[in-house]
Amino acid sequence: MKLQFFTFEQYKKLLAPLSLPPAWVFAIAGLGSGLTEAVVVNPFEVVKVSLQANRNAYAQQPSTLAQARHIIQAEGLGLRGLNKGLTATLGRHGVFNMVYFGFYFNVKNAFPVNKDARLEFLRKFTIGLASGTLASTINIPFDVAKSRIQGPQPEPGVIKYRSCWKTIVTVYKEEGFLALYKGLLPKIMRLGPGGAVMLLVYEYSYAWLQKYW
């Protein structure tokens, strides 16, 4: 979360001299923050997924560091090793943040601020909820591709899911359009309200820091 909002602010500053319309600034800064976040978190995602897919008893599972070391030794640091699924992660985070920030700030700025603090809080929460829900709905095909690429392959020793777009096309052809939206409901239940809360924490924390710092 800290990285997501910090990089969003930095990209906004970088875009300021270009005199772009605010709608573009929010969307592009969101895209940039998502891509930056993806590069940082992807190795951790690879390790996490490999540990979650491990069917051994919990007591027999390696530690996070040991699993990361094993992946590096076996597959290296590249797109087959610790950065497996990077393109899908870039798509997942880039698209999510672009829609998430772009929709929230553009819609929020289109409606007047409510003088009642409770109604203003509700206004921001509702827009944040819609932002998280919309972003989750649009980016989930990338999430599905990421899970397929980083998770166990259907046949041991045979890499079926390798690149982001090929994985999306394969899932679509073999399982149908709706397969690209598997897990959408729990994703929305997590990132709809969660996204609203994160934006509210960011907004009020940012306002407090500007006022007192």
C-alpha cells in the first residue's frame, strides 16, 4: 500500500510539467505506480504461490528464504525463475491502479464536496468502493493469467502457461470467456471495500500531513 500511493504521488509530480488534463494525469500516474509496484512485488508473489502450491505437510515446507533460494538455484532470476509471470503481474497491477486511481479522483472531483463530514466520508467511501470494484473487474484476466503461470502446470515438466497474452488466449480457447473471470466475486469482496478503505486512509492521512507538516 505504501509503495502504491508513494509512487502514485511521484508520478503525478513528474507529469505536472507536461500540462496534461487532470483526468490523464491520474490515470497515467496510476498506471506508472502499478507497473513499479509489480516489478517490486513479483518475486514475492512467485515465492508465495510456490509455497501455497506445495502439497507437503506444513512442518515439511521450507521457509520463505529457503524457497526463494531454491527457485533461484533451479530456475534463476529471470522470467522462468524468480520473476516468472512478470508480464501478467505488470498487467494486473498496472491496469488495476490506472482504473483505481483514475476513476476515483476523476469522479470525486466531478462532484462537489459535502460540508457535512459524515456525508463527505460516505461520498468518498462510495466512490472508492466503485473504484476498487471496477478495477478488479477489468484487471482480473491478468490475475488469472498470473495464477496459471506462477502456479503448478497441468502436466509436470511441461510448461503450458508461459507468457501473459498466450495464457489469456489459451484459457479463453480451452475454457471459455467466463474462465477469465474466475474468482471475481471474492476479489471484489476483498478489493472493493478494501480499496475504499485504502483510499480513505490515504486521503485523510495526506490531508493531515499537509496541514501539520
